[in-house]
Amino acid sequence: MKKCIRVLALAGAASLVTPAALAQSASSAGAPAPTQGAADPAATSTTSTPSAPATDGTANNAMSDNARLNAAATNPDNLPAGDPNRMLMREVGATYSLGWRFWYQSVPGFIVGLFAKVLDGWGGGGGVATGPEFVYRNGAVEIMLGLQYAGYYAGYGTLHGLNEPVTAAEQLKVDLWSIQLTSHFMYGIRANRFFEFQIGAGIGAGGMGGTLNRYQAYPIGDGRFAACAQNSANSMAPGMMAASDSEPCNQRVNNHFAMNVDAQGRGTGGYAENNWVGTGGGFVPLIIPWLSLPHMAFHIRPHRNFDFRIEGGYSLIGFYGGGTAHYVF
């Protein structure tokens, strides 16, 4: 009986020794510590160790999207090239766009006044430039190639050379056009994912066509002038004036006369200026250069596949401005 009580007492004492104490004792003796069993509550805790990422790529999609957006906020270039959140961001790869431009160009009278004396407050001319445009973009750099129709129109105006007398005045009516190939090279400065400011320059050329009418002109009062109309082989209207070199409407000066003149003094028909290779040569160019410096634009891309540009600048003969829309591939 005493032996049984002693065995039970030893068993009770042994149960008071914790697994941690055994592990500490074994560690001090140089033995490896026992591993925790699966029955340990810590092994099943949901907060002790994060679960491994799912290998099928679906478990943490929300976390991945947030991570990409956070990375974009720090450095937008971290987004993949095709990510719709990238928009106008500087993409590592190239992008291509195809669109249409619509510009209005203006040749103000004060620019004409730099090269000729304007007599009747003529306001200059202008016209539409429009056509397709192809854009190659890489990073912040864009190359824009365009094929455009450009019109050059001006109402009636009277002027003469800077060093000529008023008797050399001529009335002009401009109705010219050009088909041009242009190229513009632009650099973008981003404001955010959707918008950037661009600045650059352009160069190109085109062929010229159309009509430039020039008529000798004479004053009719109040700072106004009328075109000279041909009356006969020896005399010129108005008033059958004699062919004197000091008088307007002088046949011996040139043959720039209108076929008809209306009540306001505006000529129609008659003399049209030749081009460079026309009979006797003329001042209408066969080729007109396109040189723009600077070319500036506000570039907006509200969607990955669509963008818009509000732009303008100064070309060789005047100012221009308008808009362009593209589909981005």
C-alpha cells in the first residue's frame, strides 16, 4: 500500500513539470528543443503568422490593385505600360496615335506692314488648316507627322512697297491654298496623370495653288482706294487719264488692271499674279515652307485610347491655333 501511494506521488510531481521547463533543461544540456505540436492553440491562431499568398493570383487582387495605385502615386512610371491608370504617364514603350487636326491661321495686317505700306487699314488674311495626323510617342517626347490642306484668303486691301510712292498703290485679293507635309517635335511636362504642357517646333513644306489678283489703285477720298479697270489699249479708267508715269492707272508702269470694278472700288477678274515659272515669272511661290517656332499645346488624355490637344504657335507667315483629337493604339 505504501508503495502504491509513493508511485502516485511521483506521477503527480512529474505532471507539474511544464514542457517549457523541459525545453529549457534540454537546451542547457545541448539537446535540440522540442517542436510545438499541432495541438498548441498558437498553431491555429489567425494572427500569429500571415497566410502565404495564393498561388492562383486571385486571393490578393484587391491588395495588388491598391499596391499598384500607391506605387503610381509615388512614381507613376511603376505602372505597366498598358495599365489604364497610366494615361499620359511616361511610358517605357512606344505608343502610336492617329487623329485629325483643325487649325485656323492668321496673317495680321501689322505683320504685312513689316514688309509693305498698308494704306486702307487692311486687316490681313487667314484661313483653315486641316488634315490627318500621326503621332509617335516615347516617354515625354512626341513626333507628330501631318498632311494638311491650308487656305490663305484675304479680302480687298491696298498697299505698296515701303520705299514706293502712293502712286504705286495696288489693290490685292488673295485666294490661295496649299497642300503641306508637316512634322512637329514636342516635349511634354506632366502636371498629373491626365494632363501635360508641351512645347516644341515644326518644319515642313507644301505646294501652292490658287489666285492672287493685283490691280493698280487710285485714291477716291476718305482714305479709300479703287482698283483701276482697263478701258482701252492707250488709256486707263477712271477719267481716261493720260499715260503719265506720275499718275495712277498707268499702262506704261504695268498691266495690273481689273476686268470690272464695282461701286465700292473692288476689282474683279483681270490681272492675276503668275507663279515662279509662269509667263514672265511672278511672285506666287510654287513651294511654301512651314516653319513653326514655338509650337505649344495643352495635351489631355481622359482615357487610355483617346486624347485631345489644344495648340497653337507662330509659323513663318503668321499665327495659328486650334485643336487635334487622336485615337491612341
